[in-house]
Amino acid sequence: MKHVLLLDDDPVQLAVRQLLLRRGGIESHLATVADDALTLLRSESGQAIGAVITDHLMPSMDGAEFVRRLRSFDQWIPVIVVSGLPDAETEYEGLNVHFLTKPCEPEDLIALIKSALDDRSDRVSA
């Protein structure tokens, strides 16, 4: 199974999500800076990434700008945006993302990730 890239400027949030995913049988890579995440996704190592979970509010580049830059070189990788700001969803219109509002149930997040990874592998193998 492909890994998930977790992007959040808060290391505590990253650690909690990574633990949650690991308990759900999903391995992950971590990034605290959007530019680092984009570099990883463009690299050969990025081939192991099957989906991305990103925060919306980050200091150097917000989630919407991160997704716009990601979409410039990968239109199909599943992206899940997790935010405490429900109104932020409008910033992602047309960017092909799943938007979740905090707090979200761990089981719901794991199910969504597994579904996204399955869809991605079906699309790649077709």
C-alpha cells in the first residue's frame, strides 16, 4: 500500500495523525513546510506517496496555495484538507480535494484515506 504524506506546521498534530494512521495500518511521511512537501512529491521518493493530508492554515503557504501548486504537476493524487475553519472550503473549489472540518472522527479519516488510496491504485493500474 502507498504511504500518505502528512503536511502540518504543528508537530503535535503531525504526531497524533501519524499515530492514528499507523493504528489504521497506514504508513506516512511527515512535512512541516509546504515547500518541503512539494519537493518530496516531485522527487523519486514521492512515487511512494498515494495521498496527501494537509492543514489549511500554515505560515509560509496556506493549504489552498499548496494544493494549487501540487495540481500543477499532479492532477490526480488524492488530497484531504483538514481545517478548523469550515468557511475555508470555498478556497478549494475546483481543486479536487476532500475537505474535513475539525474535529473529525478518526475512523472517518482512516476510511476516507483507505478509499482514496484504493481509488488511486485503481486509476494507476488502469
